[in-house]
Amino acid sequence: MTYDEAIACLGTLTNYERAHEPEAMRAVPLSRMRWVCEQLGSPQRTFRSVLVAGTNAKGSICAMIYAMLRCAGLRVGLYTSPHLADVRERIRVSGDPSTPPPAGGVAQEGEDWISPEELAMLIERLQPVIEASKTHAEGPVTYFEVITAAALLHFAKRRVRIGVLEVGLGGRLDATNVVEQDVSVFGPIGFDHMDVLGQELEAIAKEKAGIVSKEDAPRGRSARAVVISARQSPEVARVLEEAVASKSPLFSYGRELTSTVLGHEPDGMRVTVQGLQGTYEGLRLPLIGRHQAENAALAVASVEALAGGGAPHDVVRRGLAQVRWPGRCEVIRGEPLVVLDGAHNPQAAFALRSTLDDLWPERPVALLVGTSCDKPAHAIGEHLGARAASIVCTKSPHPRAADPAELARQLAAYHQRIEIVEDPVDAYTYLVNRAGPEGMVVITGSLFLVGALREVIARCPL
């Protein structure tokens, strides 16, 4: 099977990232993913793992843990979703621990992605399972289940010591929940995917807490996993405490874990982190936003928990200094300043607004917004509307992209100056030319929009 044939095969599968079907998404059983793993020889049992759930910050936390473990000389796997531009972004394995790190110690973008040939081989290996699932009692496998299975197979084949996995949606029924993790991590939990997970925050939290209180699962490592949580609202904290009960230790940001931003730099910040076993001072973090300092505390605690004690300070220092996580408060251009951020829910929009106020309080912001059709625009309008000098609504080249006219209608309650430019490249060009060297353009509302424009900007900067 060639890489193009593998991509074509994946394209035949039901993909809820492209076609939002809440009722069908609620009905996807975890037992089917367990069956898939059984057909493959249970690859998820060949490595230790960290499973990261939450509404926001999952990918950033995963990237930090991966970077630190990589610097510890371990072969590590990283599985995240969705991808910005290339499906291979989702599946990564750090280089051979015996191989010296690249110049400067920083992995270049794409060097640790699964190769086209490897992905093609894995999809070919999965084809009989895909075919068999068509007559399975619980229905055929989905795109996400197959990509997750490919990641688990790849990690097993490459003999990773630790796999770091980001939950796709929810937790209880997510395909990643087949792992028997050593550490469970919860980023901030808030309102998102409410048509699938529930309308109340408590219901959403219970779905995510399902990575701890696994249903009908073997009593493996995950029953005793260390649990690490971001700062949560009282109702979410209560759900997590009930899920953990007395089975696992629970460590929370603001209680055992803290962080302090020491100062901002052009492409990051200096932070001090209090982990489970030690204080790590003056760390360089090449990510922007105070929320990333909190995420760093969760990531450091996760590495400490995996180590069974304190993490070497040099590993933490070098690892965090090497973190790369595109599309999240990413400055991609200087004159005018262009920032990419995939904020698409209230918590993420608030974090973006806080970052803009902290770092660029005097800059006039031109907001380029494109959301998915299932995401209400009020999250963007409520937190970013008053900060914007102007707003342009556009449409990403994604099947779930919202109609710009409808988006503009929803945002009209928060801003008087709203324009529509359907094509995102035209919209970007228009705003950059109008902003001038002292201006600022913020592209937000959807990772799909951010991914599409990031690729264009990198290839053909204005």
C-alpha cells in the first residue's frame, strides 16, 4: 500500500472531525476499540503511558511532557489530535536515545513525525480489521479509532518506553481510553462539545473523569494511576475527587502545584514551577501566555510521577526550553505582528484575551475569525470583541466551517465593525496590508482555520 492509498483508505471511514453527528458520536462504544486492540495483539500494553484529558491545554501539556521525556534520553511516543496540516503530525516518536540531539537540542518541525511509508504500512496492517469491523456487532470502526490504533501499533513497533496520548473527545468512551496509564492528567475542564458530552458542567466533567473510573476495564495500572489536575471550578473538582476516591493520589494546581511567570520574552517567558518533589526556577518556556505556565506545572508533575520522584532539573530545564506547539498563541510574523491561536470555546478565548492584554496592551487588534458550525460565536465575541479594533469573518476550507455571514450576525452583538471576506487567504492578505508594520492581526476561532493559514503563510509570506 502506498501513502496515497493509505490516505484514501482513511478517507472512506466515518470521520466525526469532518462531519459533526452528535447522536452517532455519543453511541461509539469503547468496547469496539478494545476489540480492535485485541485483533492487533494489544499493542497498548507494551509501553507505559500518560493520558491527558480536559477541555483545553491537552495538546500543550502533552507536548511539554514529551519534550522533557525526550531530553531524559527515553524513546517516547506522542499522539495528539487534530492535526493542523498533515495527518502525520498526530503520531510522533522521539529519535534513538543513543543518537545525539540535533544542533541546539531543538527538534525541527516534522523530524519526529511518523513517515509516509510507516503510516502506509500500518494502515495496510489495519485493513483486515477495518474490513472485519463492517460486520461487527457494534458497527464499523471510525477514522479516529483507526488512527489511534495506528499510533499504538507504531509505538509498540518502535519500542517506546512511554506513550503520551491526548484524549480526542470526552474521555470515558474515547478510543485513547484503552491504555492502562500510569499518570492521568486533566487540563482545565469547561464548556465545549456540549451536544455530545452534556449541557451541564458536571456532566461534561464526568465524561472526562471516565479516564480514571474506567468502565468494564481490566484492573490494570490505570486503577492506581497518579492523577494530576489543573485548577478547576468547584463542581468539576468535586467530580474528579469522587472519580479518584481513595484509589489514586490526586494532585492539583493551586494546591500542591504552582507556577510563577518571572517575565515575558519576544518568543516565550521565564517561569518558576513548583512540582510534586521540587522547585524548578528560572525555566525558559518558548510558549506565550500565563496559562502555559500553569500547563508547565502539570507537565513537570507528570514527569515527576513517572520517575517516581523528582525529575532531574536539567531534564526539566532543557525539555521545556525545547517545546514547540504551533497554532497556540504562536507569533508567526513580526511586522505587522501576526498571532495564530485556535481558541474556539470560552476558556480558550479568555486565555487569548488575557495574553493580548498582558503582552500587547496598546496594540490595535484586527481579528480574523473563522469557526466551526457547531461552535457558537459568543465565546469569541464575549472575550475578544471589545479588544478588537476590527473583525473580519471568514471560512476555513473545512467541511464543518461556519458560514461567515452567520458568524458575522452572531458577532454583531459584540462589535460594530464587522466585515466578511469568504476566502481566508484573501482575508489575511486584506488585514495584513491594512494593518501596517505597527499593527496586529490575530487569527482565531478554529484550529482548522489556523492550520490552513499557517501553511499558506509559511509557504508564501507577504
